[in-house]
Amino acid sequence: MENFKKCINLLTKECKEIISYKLKNKENSKLVFFGVSNLFQRLIYDFLRCDIYPDYICDNDIKKHGKEVESYIIHNPEILFNKNEEFIVIITSSFIDEIKSQLTKYYNIKAIYAYNEINYNIKYQFIEQPLTKSVNHNILNFKDKPLISIIILNYYENEEWLKSAINSIQNQWYKNWEICLISTSNINNKMVEYLESINNKRIKYLEIKTDFSSTINEAFKLVSGEYFTIVHGHDKITNNALYEVVKVINETKADFIYSDEDKINIDNTFCEPYFKPDFSPDTLLSYNYIKHLAIIKKSFIDMIDGYNSEFDGAFEYDLYLRIVEKTSNIQHIQKVLYHSRKIENSTINKFNNILSSEKEIIRQALNRRDINAKVKDGKYPGIYKIEYILDKQPLVSIIIPFKDKPELLKMCIDSILEKTTYQNFQIIGISNNSKEEKVFNLMKKYESKDKRIKFYELNIPFNYSKINNYAVNNYVTGEHIILLNNDIKIISSNWIEEMLMYSQREEIGCVGAKLYYPDNKIQHAGVILGIYGYAAYSHKYYNYNSNGYSFRLVSIQNMSAVTAACLMIKTKIYKELNGLDEINLEVAFNDVDFCLRVQENGYKNIFTPYCEAYHYESISRGKENTPIKMNRFKKEVEYIKKRHSKILGKGDPFYNQNLTLIREDFSLK
């Protein structure tokens, strides 16, 4: 009931009605789902989040007359509905009328709910926060009340934009600030009049001389704040911006703080919110995801000798990369505190210059950190790929559990042998209760064909965790392990290199791949914690050529977890953590739990879009659609929620509290 109360505002009226009834009549009523499509899955997960588990799931497992039909139950409903039980039926299907007509005659069906579509789309609306007595009390009682120096960079001849920027600072709840306004000399008369009219001792003025960076360095001599930030003259900050920052400073003594942001439309409305992850060092090397608002302790400027005039078009990115080398006390405020104006007619030449600067900025960062790597253009302009040079060619052990399905095993191993450019690997196939003669013949064929391939048997009740642990403890000899499902078909020829270049780094734990369904829709691009109450795959069902939310489908990034359908990790870390949890998580969520334990031990997990494969999900072991499987799934959900309650309660650090927990598409909450 507690989970229901938390989720109730996210559900449709009908969902609330069903769940309320089910919670009151758990023992006496059975919940039956008929459905296909993404809608079917999303609706089921709405219920799972409220601890309501379907008693029967009837999906598109069989076909009749060339048309997908939900289940044999539709054609033989007496198998289910003649039982002496009460039923609630939910239908999400294009066959709604057909199904309803067959079900209405059963007296023990209490209700039938039919859905063609659920509208989860939420339009973004920025709402300025009110100044309350509580906020005033907090400000009055702040132990630390640092002076914040705000450097305004003005390079557009629009006095209204500049007025708006300055007014947004003057209207701050937190009043201990000063401004240094940097503007070009090439300004119109109205702008001159406005600048001359400014009469505030807390606002100083500097004219841009040679470049922004040199002038900003000069501005640092004029300001005396303990912290500073840069606001562009065409942008503005929210009224609560400095308050939220100083609140975090008091709580954490942070050296570097950044916030979420949105854009100002041409009609002065707010749009395109950008909700960021918490500090993600590998993501920051892929692109400047931090942007604005960024407030930094001014003492760090002396440590790094100020701004570098070499990178005038991207000096903030250069600054961020140098600052994070000096401190780990970096805090992210998951609130929009900065409004960035959308500007038309930005020149292509200026954009190209920025891209050129950014690549050199990353190169210099790698050199400072003594990292042997190359910087390459990524999958989208402004997104970069760090190609770490392999220190050596260690043996990689690929573990493939399977049961029969020789056609799947052949597809998987053939794709490895035909595609893989990295040759120092071994394949360890673990047969779990296989019976088909074809699969045993295939095993013999591969072993005779390639000495790197060996098969073993572990004939116990299916326990994914135990099978992989058995392989690692008995047969793995490689420095690195790849956990690989038998329903994976490799796409990238350099897939091992792409994972290994990260796995070789001491601080990296799990490395995950970008997986597609056979129809080229995204199946996995990392795991997001908290979705559906526990965890789900990022960007599921997106098109293969999509950039994703804020380029997250095309950039290397830090994640809390990745799927074990294709996962690399150092053997020593796997053993250090005693592998997958074979007691509590036999089938589901063992990979999520493992990744979180890896993260708890101080390692960072990575998703790379450069290791790509097809995943024929659930073909091998089937779907979670029987009462026994659902009961086991429920227990595993309950365990993962209890074991990792702290991070689930706080929220995935590589996601954002403003984004949805009922879908995998990064839409608004």
C-alpha cells in the first residue's frame, strides 16, 4: 500500500481503481493481462511498481492465420475462466473487441479494462519557486555565507537580454553577490545608455580587449568572491539559484557545483530542459555535459593559472576538465537554475572552431593525466571518443551458458569467430540440462575446429548466477571475463577491444554494450535504477540511429549498471566480489546487483555504444509469464529493492530525479 501511495499520482484513473481493488482482495481475485506492444509492458510495470503482480500474462507467443493473437486462452478461455476464482482482465491489444466479446459471458470476470493507448507525455513547464519563510530562515542561519562573484559575458547588442540577465541576479534570494560585467566595445547607442545607467557599487565593468579568456583572468583581479560563476549576457539565472548553491556549500563544503538548465524560446517561454547526471568523469570526456550553471571555488583559478586563451570558444570546457583534476568534491543540484537563450544564426565556422578546440582540450587533459589514448570524433558532432591504447593483449574468457537451442548457440559463436578482430580469447560454453543431440554434435564440432573453444556441463536447475560462477571458478584463465548470453549476435568486429580499452583501467569495473533487437530497435544502452520501482534498460525501443536523450545513445558514459547479456569485467574484481549472487538472484537482476556491488567497492561502470550486438531476448529461456516464474521474479524484485534500498531511495546518480520512473525513454516525470 505504501508503494501505491507513492505512485498513485502517476497512474490513470482505471489503474488506480484496479490496484485499489486488488490490494483489498489479494487472495480472492486474479489479475489477467492480455496484450502486445510496448504499451502492454509499460502497463504491467505500472502495477509492478505498486507491488501488484499479474497472476496470468497472455501475450503474443503464438500466431494463427498469419495474424498475431494474444494466447490460446482467447480461443479456449474456459481453461482459465471456468476456475472457481474472481478475475480482473486488462487488455492492451488491437484485438480488443474480439477478446472482450469472448470474455463477457464469464460471470466470474469482475471487470474488463481495455487500453488502446496511455498518454504519458508531460509538457515541460518551468515554475519559478516562491520565496518562503523557511527559505529566509535558512539563509539567516547559513553558517557559511560566501560572496559569489558573477562574471557576465556580454557579446550581443541586445540591451533587453542584458537587462534580463542582470535583473535575474539582482532578484536573487541570496544577496551576497557581486557582478563583473565584461562587454565588447562594439555596441549600439541603446546599450551604451543602459550600461551608463547602471548605478550599483556591486557591479564592475570591463571591456573585452583581445579575447574572453584574458579579460576574464583580468576580471578575477577585480572580484573578491570565495566562489565565482559565469553567466552569459543573453541568458539568466533563476531567483533561487544562488540560494540552492550556498545551501549545498553549507551541506558539503563543495568545490565545484553545477545545476540542470533549460532554454529560453524566442517568445521568452522556457523549453528543452536538460536534466543531467551527477558527476560522471568518463561522460565529461565524451562531451561537455556540465555546461551551466557552474559555480567554482575561486582559489582553484590560482592552482590552474586561470583561463587558457588558446581555447576562447570552449574555455569553460577546458576549465571544467582542469578543475575536476584538482578536486573530487563535486556536487550536482538536480534543479533548473540556469536559462540559456536559443540564439538564431550561429555561424558554422564558429561551431567548427569550437569543435576543433574541444578535441585539443581533451588531448591536453589526457596528457596532463598521463593517459595513453587518442581523441577521435564520435558518432555526432561535438561528441568525442577516447580511444585508449591497449597496454597489452591479455586473454579474455567468454562465458556462454546455454540449454539446447543449437541454432542460437551457432549464431552466437559463429558471429564471434567471423567478426572478432581480437584473437586472444577463449570461449567457455556451459551446457545446462541440454538434451538435443544436435547441440552436443555442435559442441564437438566447435571443439575440434578451434582449440580456444571448450564446453562443459552443469546439469542443475537453471540458476544463471551459479552457472557463471561455476565457469569462473573452474575454467576461466583470462585476466578479463565476458559474460555473454547465447542469444547474442555480434555486430562490431572490434567489440572486445572496445570493452577491453575500458576494462584495463584500474578504476573501471563493469563495461556494458549497446544491444539491439532483431528489428534494430534499442534493447539495452545501460541500466537505469528506480524505473518501475527497481531497474530497467535505458532508451528501450528507440530507433538504432537515434542519438537518445542528450546524446546518451552515442556517447561513452558512466552508468550504475549494465546488462550481463554482454558484460566485461576483470577476473580479479569478479572473484573479489564472489561473483553473481546465486542464492538470492538465480535468474533476474543478478547483473544489476553485481554492478551495484562493484560500484559500492569504488569502481566505475561504463556503457560504450561502440560495442554493438543483436540480442534475441528471451528466446533461450522464455518470458516471465507463468505463475512459478512470476513468483520467483517477485522474490527477486523484493530482494533487489531491499539490498539496494539506499541507492534506489536516493535515485540513480547517473539519471535525474526530474525524469520518469515509469518508462525507459527519459521523458519528464
